[in-house]
Amino acid sequence: MFPVVSGIFNRGQKLKGTVVLMRKNVLDINALTSAQSATGIIGGAIGAVGDIIGTGVDTLTSFLGRSVALKLISATSADSTGKGKVGKQTFLEGLVASLPTLRAGESALDIHFEWDSDMGIPGAFYIENFMQVEFFLVSLTLEDVPNHGTIHFVCNSWVYNAKMYKNTRIFFTNKTYLPSETPGPLVKYREEELKTLRGDGTGQRKEHERIYDYDVYNDLGTPEKDNLARPVLGGSTLPYPRRGRTGRNKSKKDPKSEIRSDSVYIPRDESFGHLKSSDFLAYILKSASQNVIPQLQSALRLQFNQPEFTSFDDVRGLYDGGIKLPTDALSKLSPIPLFTELFRTDGEQVLKFPTPKVIQVNLSGWMTDEEFAREMIAGVNPHIIKKLEEFPPKSKLDSQLYGDNTSTITKENLEPNLGGLTVEQAIQNNKLFILDHHDTLIPYLRRINATETKAYATRTILFLQDNGTLKPLAIELSKPHPQGDNFGPVSDVYLPAEQGVEASIWLLAKAYVIVNDSCYHQLVSHWLNTHAVVEPFVIATNRHLSVVHPIHKLLLPHYRDTMNINALARNVLVNAEGIIESTFFWGKYALEMSAVVYKDWVFPEQALPADLVKRGVAVEDSSSPHGLRLLIEDYPYAADGLEIWATIKSWVQEYVSFYYKSDAAIAQDAELQAFWKELVEVGHGDKKNEPWWGKMKTRQELIESCTTLIWTASALHAAVNFGQYPYGGYILNRPTLSRRFMPEIGSPEYDELAKNPQKAYLKTITGKSDALKDLTIIEVLSRHASDELYLGQRDGGEFWTFDKEPLEAFKRFGKKLAEIEQKLIQRNNDETLRNRYDPVQMPYTLLYPSSEEGLTCRGIPNSISI
């Protein structure tokens, strides 16, 4: 134990405090590796994180003496300027021998403040770090404060050397105040801190800064290299949500674009850096893209003459026996958590992936029509399917540019399998549904197909059978007319078949549909509609809602690490020739196409009930649970999602109603109004004139908006993210590329399909090299960190707010989620609900609220952290 450094005042006249912090060297990624050399992959990751402190300067003894100073600020007694009185400078003292609440890596130190009775009750404190090394400040707790008792300050923030800051770092107690209810002595401090966080919009941001500001997506490409130039998204004909501003230098060739760099600024407290394995997963992701994948591809090129899978057994070999690699292939790869599972440790150099859940019980179930349809309502992209409202399906594309895009599917294609119904009767009886990936693709398909990719725009019509399952009836594959887009597409319709070459043709037709769905899932459902649309909320909240504002506290858990993972994605996933462009068939047009889809984005329709009604898969019905009746009764994503949605909304309603007693209080909340105005006009500024934005004048508007945001960041993201490897890890089930067109009768490809259908299928979908790249990445993306915080949990324990009623409401929220999980487990045990498990025997667990660490295919984290 370190000796206690005594202060100069009599401690009987002082307030006793305990500071909890974490040292920087405890938080380095090195600490998360094994004791073996952190080279190769992890070396690359560390380089991205920043410098490593190995000098011994950052030790607990260095916090003693005059290294870290604090000053208390009164919430009840003001100086002549109206600001809370500031106490005397006080330094950290000795190490606390033990504290039951300490977590791994945390240290507690004593401090004693001189605080006269006329200073009143502390409501904030200043802190100055005089060391060269930053540290992570967790909390300050004051004990036995006269006329008050214990006071908690929940900080969770990096504190750098004091000279780096224009304004002294300040932290507030865990009390919650609307702006109009803020104690007078704290008002100016509250306003000044928000001004600091907004910055002045100029200059290049530095690592230690905490400034939140907006910019367009102008850092995806490298204009100096023609093949890597990408259009700016946002503020142009390609609308997009805003990202965090970095202020990097602009390209000379394209002054609208930023020059890319290996490290990307994000406000310091948004970065990974707690002792959490999500740090590690994120930087493994970066290292995998930059180091692991090139190593594996190089090894494969050296060892294998044929870069293709030759049979379905060959694909399954990735999980069963693995791929033997040259003896030196892994010499540069450190045995970090993910890769200890991928690489054998018995001396053999073998790459072996975990078996995806979709084939753990039934190896061939993925090939069935029932599973093909089931994954549209219980897979990784379960919120695209719509009720068929008209026949034949029509297009919204401009006919002057793209000709007639009306579907060529006929009644004769469908009615033999409608159980005696006509198409009109089936539509009237809510029996026909459509998975439509036509209009998104047609404007880009000619350019996409000019590359090595050979793809179709697709429409799939499905029939709801009496047993509650969906049956695909017809698939339309469309490609551009050879004479020009204005002639309309060339389309062919394929029907189900179970034998002969026709069955192989049908399997290929389904593959083209899934390739479309995989791209739409990754670029729209996953990236655009969760990651990208949430970032402006994070920025606007921190710029305009004080940390003591109730809505800041409500939303904060749902922002954790989002800006960081988005910045990382712009560097290695969605950038020019990044993982997404190289493994998904939208290729170089991927983000541009997502911008076109964003034109139709409507915030209120991101609410689950509104989404279900819009897609026609549910109708309002006051007698049904949650006020909606599902037209596909056994719709796992919708049924489970409504349980989660209703519970989130109930929690938000209780919370908002506690702090806002009337609608007038909403309109009078200056911070809330500034937040909403900037979110609409700047954060989602390309859509600022849309009539559907609420005015944020009523409690109901606030409740609905917060519920929608929390749903998007937690449950929706979980539904579209954590099933990526369980479903898509088997590339046969969810291919991401198509490399040749459907074979025509009489062609060599058709003859090959007849003789060796598996080989022909494998030559059409994602190849071996791209499959390995895809699997490596989605295996990381589908994992949970060891210290993940799930819906119903949050940092700070019971100290995140001082108010007892919200604390009790939050406990009820967590308890209700646990009850819902048991309810969902019971549903999955009901064998009459076939869409929950058949035919691959894979129950729908993606919306179970809780999870363990790793690859679990379940769990709803609070935020978009991977």
C-alpha cells in the first residue's frame, strides 16, 4: 500500500472524498492480449489506438503529491458574478486499500476538501491533471456532506494534461435538472460546458478534444486515385445523415473531400477505452481487414491451384477440418481471443471457422423453400417483406428514364399454387407478400454488371399457407435492356421445382434473390438505418443537452461507442475498396446507393408499429396485443419486437412523465428545443423540410421520438447484426456476390449445371477468397463483448441519477425484459409456430434481451457498439 500523503488542513474540518480512476496503461489494448508478444495483428491495432505508455510514468504513485487537483463548486452559494463559489485546490492523497465496488483495472484514492459551511452544498467540481499522461476518471464520491449526506459524481471521462484545455474540466453531481430548474449558481457552468462541447467549427480536431460537430461523408474515397474517388454524401443530390466533423485537410484534386488518415478523430469520451473487450473486437476488425485477410489470401494463392470451392462439402470443410496453411502463414498473427478460436493450437497450421447455427442441426435445410421464406421474417433482414397490394407489382422508377418496369409475373404463374384462390382473392385475403429488390437496383445495374459482377434486380412473391408458413411462388430476375435503360428491363420468371436441372435453376434463382437481400441488409438495414442515422442524434445530444438534463441521461447508454465504430467503419468497411465494396456486389456504388435509399427514410416510420403497418404486414386493432394484429401471425421478428418495443415505450413514458409534468414544460425546455432544431436542420439536414418531423412540443412527441431512437440503437440493431455469422457464415445460405448470369439452355454453363449442379452454384456465388474475407469480418461483427451492457442495464449502477422514482422505474424495466425473455423462450418451444425453428431447427433468439459473451445469436445491447 502506498503511504498516505497528508494535507495541510485538519481533516476534522474537511469533506472526505473518494476518487475512482483508471490509469492509461491499464487501458491499453496490450492489457487485453495474452502475455505473448503483441506483434502482427495487435501491433497494427495498437498503432491505430495511439502511443503506448511504457516508461513507468503512469503508476499509481504518480497520482499522489501535486499531480491531480480538484476544486469543489457550490450549487447553493454564489459569488459576486452569480456563479457557484469555488473551493480551495485539493490534491489526491493515498490509495484506498479496498473498495467493494471497484471493477477490474480501477483504483480508488482518498481526497479531503476544505469546505466551509457558508459554501453550501457542492454541485460540481473542477479537475486538473498536471501529469503528461491522461487517465480515465470514473467517479468522485463525497461522504457526510452537512445537511445532505453522500454526493455522487459519475464522470466516465478521459482527463488530459490541464494545459491542453482552454477551459478547466468540470463535472456535475448525479442530480438531474431541466434547464429552468437548474440551481442558480450552476446555470452558467452548465451553459459554458455545452459551449465547450460545441466548439467553434474550425480547425483540425485533436485526440484529447471533446468537441462534437457535423460534417458530410466526404472521407470515403481517395480522389488522387481515380479508381478510389467516391462522391460526397450529404449536402448534395445524394442526401445522407451527418457524421462527426474531424477538420482534416481537404484534397487538392477534390476540395470537397477530406484527405483520409489511419486514425480518425472522434470526441475523446466516445472512443473505446474502458477495460472492455469491445475495444478489442473493434481493433481486431481493423487489423483483420488490414493484416489477417491479406495474409490468408496470400497463403491460399500459394497453396491452392484452384481458388474455387468445388463442392458443398468443400465449403463445410471450413468448419469441419479447416484449411491447412503453409507453416509460416500464421507467424505474424498473435493468438488474440478471436483467432485462438479460428486457428488450431496443436501444431498444425489450420484455419477453422465456427460452425454457423444455420447448419448445426440440418446440413441441407437452407436449400428448402420453407427456409428461404422463413428467413424473410426470422432471419437477419426480417423487416423488408411487404404485403402485395396490387398485381402485377409496379415500379416507382421514372418511365422516361427506365421504361416500363411493371413486373412480368403473371396470374398463370401463381394461381396453380394458391389453393384454389384467384390472385385477386389471395390479395383480398392478405395471403400474398413480396420481397422487392427491384427499384433500388435498376438505376445502377448496368454499371454494376459492367464489372466482374453479374447480377439481377429481383422480385419474389410468396403465399401465406394455412399452416402459417410462407411459400415462394415465383421469382422475377431483371437485367438492363441491351439497347438502353429507357427500353425497360429484360425479365424472366422462375417457378419452384424439386427435381432435375429445373431444381438447380430454382436454387440459383433463390441465390440471386439472397445476394440482393444480403447487400440491402448490409448497406441499408444495418449500416444506414442504424449506424448512420443514429450518429446525428449522438452529436446533437452532446451539443445541446447538458449531462444533467434528463433526456441526456435517458439516451446516453444508447450512444456508447457508436461514433467510434462508425469512424472505424469509414476507414475499413464502407470506404473505397473496403470490405463491403469488395465482398458485396453493389461494389463501388454501395454507399451511393444507400444515399438514394435514404431519400425515402422517414424517422417516425422507424418505430416498429409504424413500420409493420406501412409494410402492410400488420393492421391496427385495439383488441390485439400492443394494438396491432399481425397478418402473418407467426412472424417471429414482429411478434418478439412488439414485446420489446412496448416495454421500451413504457419505460420512456414513465421517465419522461416524471420530469415533464405538462406539454408546456416541453415547449419551454430551451436545451431540448435547441437539440431538436439542430438535429432536424443540420444532423439530418438534407431532410429538414420533410413534413413528418415532429415539432417537439408535446410529451407524446418526446416519448415517441425517444422510444424510436432507443429501439433503433438497441433492438433493431441487434436484430440485423448478431445473426450475421449464424446465418451468413455459411456462404451457401447467404451469398454476397453473383459472378455469372443464369445459364441459358444449350450453353456450356447449362450443361455444367445439369451435370454438376453444386459446382455450377459455387461458380455463380461468392468465391473462396471473398468468402474467407466475408466470414472473417462478420464473425467479429456478430460477437458480444465480455462486458457488454444490455437493455435494462447501465453504467453507474444505482448512481446514474439521484432521483429515486426513475431508478425504480428502470428496475421495473429490467425486470419486465427478463419476463419477456422467458416468454420468448416459451414461444420457441411451441412446435405449432413453425417459423420459429423449421426446417433448420434454429429457434429465433435474436431479440432475447440478454446474452453471454461471444457468438451467441441473441442479446440486445444498449447501443450500436460493433
